[in-house]
Amino acid sequence: MERVLREGAFAGETHIVSGAGQGIGRQVARALAAHGAAVALVDLDEGRLRETAAQITGEGGAEPLVVPANVAEEEQVGRAVARVLEATGAIHGLVNVAGITRDSRITKKSLVDFQAVLGVHLVGTFLLTREVATQHWHPLFKAAGNQPLRDGVNRFIVNFSSVSARNGNIGQADYTAAKGGIESLTRTTAREFASYGVRVNAIAPGPVNTPMLAAVGEAGIRAMAAATLVGRIAEPEEIAHAVCAIADPKLFGYATGQVFHVNGGIYLA
């Protein structure tokens, strides 16, 4: 993975990346590792996580921690965060990428599918956020006498929204609702976690070349590319680089509670 920030930008830090088995999540994990972070990889598919881990070590990164878990399941998320803390002693960053789709129009969408999509995107983001805070950041705050943490340590969360949260998308009432909820959750979390010294932001990509987008078909992808101002869809690595920039306190240390629209101009915020 190409390094776009200074060498060792995240050296000495531990970052959790959900959805790290493929697509954007895998590229985010690779990018953070390329800049010195120790990464904990969370996904439902252990085999894909090990593929990500092998790729990171093959590129010279530190051996990642492979943590299979369903982010929509409370107990599994709690155990996953506890395992990361036990192995590393600290969590500095959390990137919530995990997501699924179950596309169909509202009149044909089952409640099971609707809840499944919200469960992975919105509930998963909430659960990982809550567990990292309750198991690690809040105890640090308490140990500091309930005083805001101003210790210079880089602590951040980057959540994943989508251009669809603003534009809407036929067949994706669940997906777009979840992404809109994630944007609101991001703002509230930024306010609540300010005393922990944690910056909380979200990124809202446009169309990205991932397995999820492939389901749209070639004609649909061409139409999406034409709708952007840059005339193409994004590569996952580009989104990963944007995450690294937001996570870097030297670049975005004064930004929190924001949604960054990295969408090629398909939507102008």
C-alpha cells in the first residue's frame, strides 16, 4: 500500500477496523498499517481477515490481530474489544466500515432484511463505539479525575456514511436510513467524547469500485461514473487515503463532528 502521509504517522497506535475482510475496509487496514499502526481486523469472515492480515505483513506491516466477530451482536463486539485491549493495552483509533446490502423496494422489503442492514451499519457502529469507550476511554477519563483528556494522544473515530444518505437510493431504504443515522450518531458521539480527547468524524463516499458496487452491473456503474464531476468511480485505496488524512492529528486535529464528502462531485454538500 502506498504511503501518503509522513513515515510512521501512526507508529505506536492501535487501530480497529471493522469490515476489514474485503473492499474499503481491507484497504483502510492496509493504509493505516503502512503508516505504522498496529491494526485489529474485525469481520464476520475469518478467512478473509487472514487474507488481509497476510497482505499487510507481506507489505512490511506489523502482524495484525485477527478478530472475527459479528458487529451487530452485542456480546461478540464486547469480547472483540476486550481481546484487542488484552493484546495491545490501548486502542487509539476506530474505523467503522462494516456494511451489507439487501436491496429491494419498500413494498417488497422484509422486516428481517431491513433490520439486518441497520444492524450491521448503524447498530454495529454504535456497539463498537460504545465498547471502545466503556472499556478503555472512559476509564482513562475517570483516572484523570473526570477532567478532559488533553494528553496529546491521538484518539479518533472515523465512521462510514454514504452519498446515498443525502441523495436517497431506490431499493435501499434500509441502507440510506442507516447511513443517515450514522451521520447523526457521529455528531452526538463527537460531543460526548470530546472530554476523552477523541475526534469523531465520518466519511461519505460516492460510488467506489468494491464487490458491493459490482452488483449494480456495468451499465449502472458507467452511469454513476458519468454522474460524477471527475468522470469515474473511486478506487478503495483513495477512500482509505482519505481516512488516513482524517485520522492524522497533524492534518485534521481541529476537525470533529464533521462528515467529509469524498464523492467525486456526484453530490455537492
